[in-house]
Amino acid sequence: MIGRVKNWAKRHWPRLRLRTILFATLFLVAALPGFGAVFLRVYENTLVRQTEAELVAQGAALSATAAALWPAAPPGRVAHHKVAGGDNPYSLQAPFSGIDLSTTRIRAERPPVAAGAKPSPDAVAAAARLSPIMDATRSTTLASIILLDRNGSIIAGSLAIGSYAALPEVAAALSGSASTVLRRNGAYRATYRFEWLSRAAAIRVHYARPIIVGDRVVGVLLLSRSARALFRGLYEDRGKIALGITAIFGLLVVLSGVISRGVTRPIEQLGAATRAVASGRGRVPDPPPTAAIEIQGLYADFAVMAAAIDRRSRYLRDFAHAVSHEFKTPLAGIRGAVELLQDHPDMAAEDRRRFLANADADARRLALLVTRLLDLARADMAEPGEEVTDVAQVVMRVIAASRTAGFSIEIICLDVLPVVAVPATTLEALLETLLENSRQAGAHSVTIHLSTTGTQFEVRVNDDGPGVPLADRGRLFEPFFTTKRDIGGTGFGLAISRSLIEAHKGTLTILDSAVTTFVIRIPLVH
């Protein structure tokens, strides 16, 4: 099951940038204390609203009971409340709780009882019937319950006879509207060590609800109670809080897994793969789908680099093998000539001259091979610069130097030749090599086409020679490969030419056609 979930997550994992992963992780970790503080504030506010809801429920039940037990409605205030409708004209609409510890005003402690008129007889009669119910409710809910008559005078409760008509919540109830206020609790004494952190510890919720008989307010129920203490509430809800803490730690574990999958593990795998590639025993693997975008790009770059190193190492091995093979033949010839001259000091003068000429030819071939090797090394190490060249001057100079009797050169070009981003010496060496190859191949005429294609300048060189066999065209640019070894060919000309032009972001290719056609493409100067 876990394996299937992991595979599904890998297939649908979004490509994330490294900075996105780090920012999200740091942001969430930094926000966790804030989430905890907000949770405590919201939780404490919920405790206060829960207390208000309990008082509202008690008040609704007691006011309905009082209305049922109240004697015939005497003259009193007309209730200015909205009737819920239907068959019950005494039902008030459920009040919307607007209690919020951050915005609700916290009033002073409830003042002492003020002097008031004698309670109305009907209220006293109703109190006598309602007192047992109020006592039972008070002993169960631990709320303070006071019954007031239609003038706000105290009828029943734990307080002495007096009036609360001046209290805002009582005045609102006498006009027919239930009202809730928050007041300070003068009797509060801290019980828990950190209880000072709670905003609701030292306040009481006061709720006043009118008693309505017919359409008149005949009395008021004044209920109050302290909200459940925050830390007591935390203790009582410890299971839920423990679940929340577990969820937070689980989130941290998930974030750690995201960082591990997106950053740490891919880097470790790339490091191990790099060491394996360096030792010649491995390759760079495909980037993990859960890795950050930058790390996936790093995998791709390392794979390109490893492929380039592998190609270069194979090239060096083949090159070393070719060098040893090419040097072996002239060295063997020189060594054989020397041994013959040493073993036959009385050799005829004509034979001596012939062996010395052979040794000299082999030595010159070795010197030419060394020179070409140095040229190839310089071409491979060449860096593109900012040098530009006027094509017209170079082409005319090369053609003037290459024209000989029996070897003609024709140019097909634009009216105005462009300026290219290649040194003049490089372009001149390329053209000279191609013209010399045509001459050695037995061509009598060469045609040079000059044109521009997009952002490149193109040079096409073809001749009327026998052409290069199709089987040899794939190896034509390899070092040491030549079909004219008998007349001094070293097999370096085209290899050096290609390295020179590629160093300046150009190309040298041969077309797959019946006529041998070399194509040079060079970047134009913008």
C-alpha cells in the first residue's frame, strides 16, 4: 500500500524550484508558533461563546417555564421584539452571538444592588412557583440566576432586595431584547501558574433574557457565569490537543521528507554517481522526479559533461593508438636503414645513398607528423574571439595563390560579401586545405559557391575530381585517415580544419552527393 502511494506521488509530483522548497519549509516552520497562538486565542474565544450559548439555553428554558407559571399578565412594557411566527407567539428569535474577546468591550464588575420599588405581586407569585426550578438549575449549571420583575426589581436570587434596572443588559431585556455583556470578575483569584496568559480568566458572561407573556415583558432572567478556564479547558481537551501536536510533528516529518526527496537525496545520489563516473564504473542516472528543478538541471548538466568526458577519453585512446601506429612505420624504416649501414660498412655507395634517402624521407614524415599534431592541439584548444574578417579579401587572396596551370577556380558569389566572426587566418587555412585536397585528388577545376542562409555565411567547394568513395566519407575527418599516404598525405588536414572552424562556432561537413562537395558554415557578424 505504502509503495503504491509513493509511486503515485512520484508520478504526480510537481516540479519545484529549490528556493520554493526552502521558502515553504522555512515559512511553515516560522508560522507554527503563530498557528499555536492563534489556536489558543480561537479556542479561548470558543470557550466564552460556549458559556454564552449555555446561558442562552438556560435562559430560554427558564423564561418559557416562567411564562407558563406566570399569573395573568398585568399591565407592563410592550415587548419590542420580533416574533418568530407560527403558533407560538412567545418565541424569540435565536440571538446572534457577537461575543469576541478581541473586540467586545469588557465592562466593569456588576455594581451593587440599587434601591428599588417593592416587587410586583404577580412576580412574587411566579417566583414562588419558579424558585425550585431555578435552584435545581443553579446547582447543576453553577450559574448565577436572578429573577427580576417588569421594573427591574429583584424577586428571587442570591442577592438582597433591590433593583438592576440601570444595567444596560437589563434595560435591553426590559425593552424585549435579549442581551449579553462581558464584565470583570472581582472575585477572581488565579488558580493556575500560567493563567495570566488567559484573557477570559477574570471575566464573567452576563446574559439577560425577557420573560414575555402575551405581548408584554413581565420580568427578566439575569444569568451569569465565568467561562471555563483556558488551562482547565486545555486539560479537559488534552486528547484533541495531543492530536493537534501530533499533526504538527507529522507536518514537520512531511516537510523533512520533501527536503530530503527534493534536495538532500538527489544531491547524495549525484555525488555517488559522479564518483562512479570518475572511476570509470558508472554513469549519471536520470534525475529523480521529486528533485528540485535546479537539481534536475544539475543532473542534466552532469550527464552532458560525463558524455563529453567519455567521448574525449575514447578520442584520446583512439588518437594514442593512431599516433603509435603512424609513428611506428617511419621509425621502423629509419631503424632498419641504420642497422643495415652499421652491419655493412662496405656497402656500395649507391645503396648507401638509397638507404640514407629512405631514412631522410621517414624523418621528414615524422617531422611533418609532429608539426601536424601541434597544429591539431592548437586547433582543439582554440577559443572563439571577437576577431572579424572581410570574406572578399580572404577569398581573393587564397584564389590568387592557388591558381596554377591546369587548375582553375570559379567563384559564384553575392554582389557584396559579408563580414564573418572568424579570424582571417582560420578561413584562409580552411580554403587552402580544401583546394589542396582537390589538387591532390586529381581535380582540374574547382567551383566555390558563396551565399548567406539566415545568420550564417555558407561556402560550398566542389571539384571535377574522382570524388571520395562513400565508404570513406564517414572517416574523412578522423586524424591520420588519408587515401594519399603514398604522396605524403598525413590525414591531418581536414581534422585540423574542422577543429579550427568548430572552435569559432562554425561547421565543416561533406555532402552525401555524387560530386564531392565540402560545406563551410560560419556565423555572420550582427
